[in-house]
Amino acid sequence: MGSDRLIERTNAYKVVENDKKHGFFHAYLLLSKDAKRLREDMKTFAKLIMCEKGGCGECRVCRLIDKENHADVKFLPEKGDKILTEDVNALIEESYVKPLEEDKKLFLIVGADKMPAVAQNKLLKTLEEPPANVIIFLGASNEYALLPTVRSRVKTLSVPLYGEQELYDALLPECPDGEKLRLAVSCGDGTIGRAKELYGDTKLESLFDFTAELLVNMNSSRDVLEYSAKIMKMREHLGDVFNIAALYFRDMLAESEGAKADNPVALEKVRGASGFNRGSLVYALEKTAEAVRRASYNANETMLAEWWLFAILEGKHIWQKS
């Protein structure tokens, strides 16, 4: 199974598949953390809804939807990533035009959470009482950027984050370098888009090398300041450093407990790291997870990097004494 069909295994897909048998809801909201993949996933739902065979991927309807060229399936925005009020006005007006080829019309708003409040308000009545044979499908990564009144008028579907092995198996046909792919999904965020982005990033190997160097050589508060400054020179990769460090910590912990590491090649890079035992590794993993959470709340990057590095040192100190 390729990555383009991975979503077909989700409960979200199964809900719409069941609705196809018993009657579609008039409006849906697809929530997915994978903003990079959202438009493609919504095409999969469009094919499920419009194709007589339930999204075969091969018929004329499916091919036209893939090209965003079906007369009764409209994607917004057509260009860029911003949905303007005039786009919503055009959708509302066109919703009253009868379907040209099928027995229903489908409107898909990709990145609905980027709609300004005035555009969302304009859409409310159509969401609640759309014209006959009209389905509106919203796609968003941030549920709370949508007005409560919008969320109350739709059936919400959630796309879960995928497991590492699940992503690896789905992406391998597209990303044939198995070792690189393993690293990409391991330090990704559970989404297809991020895993593919990391796989194609020429800096991935250097990020692993840098993070390994940090774990091996950072043994004092002076080192913290040095490595914090280095991290800030590539601040756009701060989250990647956290994720890669967590990968190293997990593999080091597995090895310390006599288990097999998930990434033995990567593990070799941190063989020289000292002061880590089971307690300090568990502590480091907890603090790294907290750093990821803080980053999601837009914490000050310099302060966060220094806090995280000091926390790793603190863990070594605590558990060396115990």
C-alpha cells in the first residue's frame, strides 16, 4: 500500500464510506496535522464520494478529481493557500447551480482554518442548510482557528498520526533508501508530509551528526552555551534536533536494557557519550518531550534550547549520584 492510500485505513475514511451507503452528511470537517498532505487526502475523500465504485482511482471521475478538473467538484483555494471572502461568495452562489455531470456537487475548502472570520460567518448558513445534493468538505490542521459556530455545523473527522512502521512500509516504494527513510520517519512527527520532507532533506544526515556530537561532547555548562549558540544558527531545525535526540535516547535506553535498537547505524554515532545510564536517559526523554511541547506553544527558542541542554546535564548529575 502506497502513502496515497494510507488514509483509507483510518476511521475517518470508514465513516464517510459508511455514509456513502446510508446517506451523506451535508458538511464535513477533516482535521489533520499533516498540512502538507491535506489537499491530497481530501482528493481521496472526493473520489470516495463521487466515484460509483467508491474511489477506484482509475475511472474518468477519479482521474478528473486528481487533476482538479471535475465540473461538479470544486477545490478552494484554486491557487495559493489563502481563502478570501470573495471565494466563499463564489462558492455560495455556485452551490445553487445544478450539477452538470453527477447527481451531486462537492465543494472542498483546503486549509479552512485560514479563512478570515468574516468569510467563515458568510459560510454558516450554507453549512447548516446547503442546497439539495450539495456536500461541503472542510479541511483544517487547527480546529480552534475555526469559529465554534462553524464546528457545530459539520461532522468532524480526525486523521490520526501514523506509526513509524506504518509510515515506513507505505513510503518505501517512493523512498527506496531504506536506512534514510527509517531515520526520516523516526525523527518525523507521524505525518506523511514531514517524513517525505525529511527524506528529501540533504541536511538530514548532518543534523544527525550534529545532534550526536552534542550528546557526546556536551559535559559542562560552558558546553551548553556553545551548543545553544550553534543550535540558534539553525533555529529552523530546532524541532528536528529534539526529535533526533529523542531517537538517540530511545535507542541508547533500549541497548542499556538489553533490547535491540531501532536504528543501530545511528546509534553508532553516540558511542562516545558518557554519563548516561537508564535513569538519566529516561529523564532526558521526559525533558525532550517537554521541550517539544514548549516549542509548540512558541516558547522563546534561545531560552528553550538552553533549558533543554541544561536539563540533559542535570539528569546525568542526578543519576550519577543515585
